Amino acid sequence: MRKFLLNIVILLVSLASFADGVTFTGKAPSVVGVGQRMQVQYTLNEKPSSIQLGNIPGFKCVGGPSQSSSSSVSIVNGSMTSTNTYTYTYTLEAVSEGSYTLEGAIAVVKGTKYTSNAISVTVQKEAVQQQQQRQSSYYDPFEEFFGSGSRSSQQQQPQNQPKSTVAADDVLIRTFASKTNLAKGEAAIVTIKLYTAIDLVSIEDFTPPKFNNFYVEELETDTNLKWSRETLNGKTYNTAVLKKYLVFPRVAGKVEIDESNIKCMARVVSGRHPFWGYTYDNAPASAKAPAIPLNVTALPSEPVGFSGAVGRFNITLSKPNDTISVNEAVTCKITISGSGNFNTIEAPKLSCPKEFEQYEPVVTSKLNASESGLSGSKTWEFTLVPRYGGTFNLGEVSFVYYDLASKSYKTASTEPIIINVRKGSGDMASGTIYNTQTGVEVINPEDVRYIHKGNLHLSMAYSPLMLSGLYWCIIICLLVLFVVLIVVMRKNIKKRQDVELMKRQKANKVSRKRLKSARKFMQANDHTGFYKEIITALWGYAGDKLSIPTSQLTKDNVKQAFAGHNVDEELSQHFVDLIDKCEFAHFVSSASNEMQAIYEETTKIIEQLEENMR
């Protein structure tokens, strides 16, 4: 009889709300277990200026309210009707057994107070299964009145849940990959999402995956998190995308995207004030996203000239002038454009004849990373200087890549490069000597002297110069010096032909230039530019010093190569850890003193490696 009268009261309250044009209803599961949490939802068709829970005996509020809204438009017989729905969700935890009635919540809409229906909930000793909880979350106020008994007929199984301020499943973080089966060098999108069933005050710390076996391009995401609602494992969460990455696997086989971690500060209910309602406090919450396995298949047998480029590309040539003069510089631009892993593309090689001097190319990249992949172009600008006249055919420039669409290797080529060099006053054949990039010095002949007139004061030499010992000493010294110069020059020529040796010897010099550039970025407080130069300096030093190609430059290969050069294992591990530290700091804002510490640490470890590998 009491339940019957309660349902009549609920019906009258609802009718009164409809009479005013404002509907305010609440719903919750009818049965929960002690220590188990449930969500109570209050729905209005008008947005309230404030909302407050009523008395909730047998429960304590541990979260909320979380807000959501929706709107719908319907057209019937030419008449358009717009409906708005505002939902406020509280998370309650059952404290003790018994049958309880949750008093109606109070909302203020346009200065008028409205009270929702009361909700009856039975708290039993054992926890209710999640599936039953989801089924009972759709409240029907007339179910017990009509005696459907659908809830009483459901079997309940015990489920132990800990009593805590922030539950283990209140905050989750998950990593998703757009592809789990892909080829080496093929692009995939990695998305890291945050799930929360409680209000978050702030994100204290976020540790992204390390991506050890991938080339990575971070995609642009909104600075302010955009929230939406999703259901995961039977529980409703507010979700937002934390980070998105475009990744290219560098190795084949079973690889993993490492786990990521997050630490947050949540807003939870700490008590209830007799006048001001519930009081809130901040509590720490953390979550960990498990690693994701990927199956990376190896590419077919690699042809000659393949550097690891996977995608769809084409190559173009900005052809220089057909006819130029001797000693006149000419520029030759070669551009590779398309979409794919540009990180592995190496500089094209020109078949430059010996009559030309070739300078190091200037590289320009215009790349755009998006969810559709890495696209754009990469240009190499070569400077050539002819020293003799004639017609020269430098041949065509080829580029080999793997096409994912046809699953085959393809070769893109330019047209042949033909240059006509006309002879002129600056021709080398005319006898004039010009300085070149090798730094050869020119010695001018002595000026012509006039004939001296008058008494010459000539005297007879006592003995010819060729018969003196000094003369022959000078001759012998000159011969020895000549032989020494020949030997030294031959060694230098042979040394310059060994490209890997030159890279090893210049590794320290190149890394110092990178560090000098990084120091400028540090002084300008440019966080992104600083860490990019530091990471490039470390990887470049390891590749040049250890003669490791770019396509095989991994941390495991670096450590193995250091071991082959008898480098101390602790120093080798320190070098790899420093790279990890810089890659992590590249994605997290850091102070200037931290950049100074990383700069000094990088300089010190390169100096130690130089001393250790002598």
C-alpha cells in the first residue's frame, strides 16, 4: 500500500511539472550491493541555474554532478518542434543494507524551484552484476505498481568491489592503433584517449609511449580537451583524445607500442554541510595504458638503390641552363614529392664528371603530417662548377621506393642532365689557374728586373757551386722532402676516398655544430628547436662515429656497436638513456634550467665517448 501511494505522489509531482512546462525526473538502479557504486541521473527539459541532491540515506556521494545535453527537432504536418534535454549524473556508493528512498533533487529554473521524483533503492549484502546494473539503470516508476517483477526475477551473483574514494575504473587511459598488421615503413595512426567517470581538476603528468622501433610524427590536437560520452565495459565515461601520432615501423616482426601513464587530480565528495550541501576535495588518480602489439611484415628482397622509402613518390628535376661558361656556377634542383616515410629518403647521387666541382647539396623539406599520412616534398639543391669546356652528360637520377598499392618496387627517374660548357677567357686550358674548394694557393712569378748598367764588380769564383757540400745537402733535403710530400699526399687522397672514415673523424666536429645551434635555441627559450637539435646531434654522432646507416640506426644497434669498440657498458647505456630523456622532454614543456642541464650532459657524454674510442 505504501508503494502504491508513493507512485501516486510521483505521478502527481510529474503532472505538476508538466503543467508548468518544466519536467524534472530522476532514475537509478533499484538494487545495488553494499560498497557498490551506482549512477543517479536527473533529466530536465530546461537548463537549471543550480541543482542540489536531496537527502540520500544509506549512500554517500563520491562524484558529480557531470553534465551533458542533447537537442532534437521534429516536423509533423509542417509544424517544427525543438526539444532540449539536460542530464546531471551523480555517483553514489552504498554504505549499509536496507531499503532506502532517495529524496527528490532540487533544481532552480528561471528563479523557480522544482523537485524531482523520489527514488527507491534496495541495498543488499552482495554486489549486483554489471549487466543487471545496466538493465536496472532505466527506471520505470510504474514497474512495481503493475507487478512486472522483472528485477526480482534476475539472478544476482556476488561481486567484491573495494571501498575507495577514487575507484580503479573511474579513470582509464587507452591506446588505439589504426592498423595492427602492416608492412615495414607503412604509416599507422596511434591515438591515446582518456576515460573518466568523475570530475577531473587537472592532469598532473602524462608519459607517452617511447616508440623505440618507429619513426614518429606527432599530429596536431586541440589544446583544450574536447569531451564526449562513451560506454566502456558497461560503464559510461567522459572521453577525450590526449595525443595522436603518425608512426612508421623501422623493423619487421612483433613490435609493441609501449605503455603510457597519466596522473590526474580528481574532484570527490569529502562530506556534507548542513546548510551548504556537499563539500568537495581533491584526490589523486592514476591510470596506465597497456602496450599494444603490432605485426610488422618485412618487405620483399630489396633492390639496389632502395633506402627504405615506402609509399607513393615521384621525382622531378629543375634543369639548369643548357649552355654555360667555364667557371660559371650552375644550380641543379632535384625534388622528391608524394606521401610516405620521408624520414628514410637519402640524398640522390649525381654522376658528376671529373671536369666539374660538386658542392654539398642544400636540403629543403616541406612536409605535412596528418591522419592521411606524411605528405609533401623534399628538395636537394646541388651547385656544380665546370672547369673545362665541352658537352657533358651527367645522366639521369633514379629513386627506388616500395609501392603499397601494387606491393612492388618502383623506380622513378628524371630526364638526362646535359650541360654545354663554352670555352672563354676563364678556361683552364688557357693557362690561367683559379682557386678551387680544395684551397690550392697560386704563386705569381717574380716581376721582370731591368738590366743593371755600370761596373758589375765581377769576381772569379774559387770553386763551382756543384762541387760544394752545401749544394749536395740542399739537393738531398729537397729530394727527401719531395718523397715525404708524395707519401703524405697519397695518404690524404686515400683517406678522402674512405667516406666512412671521414664521417668518423668529423663526427665530433659535426655534433659540436649541432650543439652550438641548440645553444642558440636554448638562449631563445625555443623548446622545440632545442630538443630537435640535441636529438639530431646524438643520433648523428652515433651514426657517423659507428658507421651505422640511417635506416639501421636503432638503440640496440648503437649499443652493440659501442660494445664492438670496447666502450664501457655504463657509458653506452647512459648515451641511450640520454636519447630517451630528450625524446620524452621533446613532448613535455620544460624549464630553461632543465635545457641547460641536458645541454651540459650531452656535451660531456660526447667528450667521454671521444676519449674512450681513441
